[in-house]
Amino acid sequence: MNHLNIFVELTRLKKPIGYMLLFWPCSWGLSLAYDFSSNLNIYFFYLLLFFLGSVLMRSAGCIVNDILDRKFDKKVLRTKDRPIASGKISVKLALLYSVILCLVAFLVLINFNLFTIIIALASMPLAFTYPLMKRFTYWPQLFLGITFNYGLLLGWTSINGEISLIPIILYLGAIFWTLGYDTIYGFQDIEDDEIIGVKSTSIKFKQNPKIFLSICYLIFTLLFILTGIKLNFDYYFFIGAMTVFFHLLVMQIISFDKEDKEKCLKIFKSNNVLGLIILICILIGKLN
């Protein structure tokens, strides 16, 4: 049981916000592409596959992140007790767990069409090198956005077997969404990060974070609306899009306080609800 608890801690399974933020874009892409006049069993089956894939890949990613960051994690108050940094588990065993999780994720992936399998595998190098970015650039959140929202494209291609402009528009918007929420998340560790020398958008824009957040969330909202326009969604969708913008403006930008670490975490977690709201907006647009 002790070893099981270490595995759960290592993979952050008790913190669902990570894999849900990976899952929501998958569900958006799938819902944008799906013909809801056809058999819904396939839709829910694919939704389940994407959920399982999100949990598995996020868990594997957490392990790789902790292996690469183990020396940094020891110096940060919030992360010093993580299993690898604290020595509760060896790097070799942790790496074995990561490989096993990736193999199980591959078994999930092969249920999709060949094009989806190929582009999913093509994203793996970026997914596992993301933790290194904060050593070299103030924009690791940008790389996280590219990686974390890649499932949106996979959701689309799982149905259509090809890429088109519509999912790319929303994918670009979702990157800015991630830029925003992960910048907020980064303010929890900003003092420790500056001391140990790692970089982030939280540090880069620490003087005027609300301006940066406003730009990111405005771009996301506009590209989300543009997606609805391209798909000829009716006004119900655009009412929902205004709800999304209201959440971003009031719940995240206005209430944001860079000095309040608990508030930063609470705002970050609120994006789980936002992901569901966006999915509901897409479903309303598709079904009306």
C-alpha cells in the first residue's frame, strides 16, 4: 500500500486538474468534428479513449518532469517532498513506470485511424522535452500550450482523418488559454524560481501580469468565436462564448492577485469548469 501511495503521488492521480486540462481540448476537437445525427456510441467511446489517454499521458509526463527537475524540486518549498526529489523512489523505477504508462497509452491510441496515430506519435518529443524549456526560455508556458492542446487536433482527425483550418483556429486560441492559466499557476513558485534560475512567463511579466493575461484571454475568446462563425453556429453559441469571456475576465483576471498563492491555485483550478463550459458551448452550436 505504501508503494501504491508513492505511485499515486508520483503520477498526481489525486490532482485531476492536470489530466482534465489535457482532456478538455480533446473533447472540443472531437465534438467539433462529430456528426451527432449518426450513432452516438462511437462519440462516447472516443470520448472515453481520450479521457484514458489524457490520464495515462499526463501521469507519464509528470514522472518525466520530476526526473528532469529533481534537482530543482529539492530547492522549491512546494515540490521538495515529491517522491523522486525526496528519494522515496529511484529514477530507474520511476522511468520504468513512465514507459509502462506510455505503452498502455499506445494501446489506447491504436483504436484511432492511422493519421491520428501518426500525428499523435509525432508530438511525443515535444511532450517529453517540455520540462527542459524553462532552463532556456521565459516561454515554457508556450511549449506547454502547444503540447497540452494537441489533443484538440487529434479529436478532429479521429473523425475526419485530416487536418483543416477550423481545428487549427481553435488550437491556436487554446494555446493562449494555456499561456494565461499556467502563468497564473507559476506565481506560486516565482520567488523560488528566480533564486534557482529557471524561467517562466510569470517572471517575465511579473510587473504587469494582468495586461499579459488580458491579451492571452482576449485572443483565445476571439479565436473561439471565429471557430463558431466558421461553423455557422447560431446565436446560442455566441451567448455561451460571452459566458466564457465573463469567466476569464471576472473569475481570473479581475480577481487575480500575484501575491496570493492560494488564490492563484484556485483560479488555475477554475479552468477545469471553463473547459466544461466550452465543451457545452460547442455541443450547443453543433446540435442547434
